[in-house]
Amino acid sequence: LPGSNGTYLQQPLAFLPDTSALAQTPSRRLDKSDKLEVCREFQRGACSREECRYAHPPRHVSIDSSDGMVTVCMDFMKGRCQREMCRYFHPPSHLQGRVRAAQQQSVPSFGEPFKKQTALEVPLVMPAAGAATALQSFNQPLGLQ
């Protein structure tokens, strides 16, 4: 588009995501927002707390032996798990708040996730008399006549 001062304004092609903030975001695997620590007393069969702050998973749910954690069923958290013997942990209501809080903290809060590209001004160069025909044939496919 012709500008007011003899330059052409090039319109942005698209809105591009600002990826600089993504480089600082921990990966989904590392934040463990979908995991809960398993109660060690429960594993020994000795936990007597009514609302224990640790997970008490049923036998069919696997416990990660490297960190003593269980993966929470996110379908269950959304009220959508239909599996009869789900391999993920279905936390009781008193632990669901902890899972939601951990997820809130792990979600990156970008100030501006998408930066609007501004128009660029490109100086208009007037060709010499002999080059006008060549420039005209070059500009036609671009729609810059």
C-alpha cells in the first residue's frame, strides 16, 4: 500500500506467537501438575488419617517407583472418565483442590502471547529510465504498479 511519504507499507502476513516466553516455560513432564505423592504410611498399611494429604491409590493404579507419585486422571477431574478400571488415580474431593492449584501454578501467564506485527515502511526507489520497463514487468505479478 502506498504510504503518505512516498514509501510502500507492507502489511503483516499474520499474527505470530511470541515464542520468547515459551523458552522460559518448564515442560509439561517436569512440572508434575498432574501427579500426587503417594502416602508412605498407606503403602505400609498404617495410614489412619481420614483426609490424608497424600494419595491412597487402589491396587490397579500404578505408582511410579522413581518418585513415589501417581498420575491423576484428568478425565476424572473434568467429570468425564468412563473407564471401569482406570489406570490413573481418581483423587477424592479433598485432594482435587490441590491438583487444580498445581495446574494453575504451572500454566504460564503471558502478558502478550501474540505480538502484533507492525507495518514496515520500505523506501520507494525510482529506477533509471532504461530500467523502468524491466521493473514494471517485475512488479506486475506482485501487484505493485
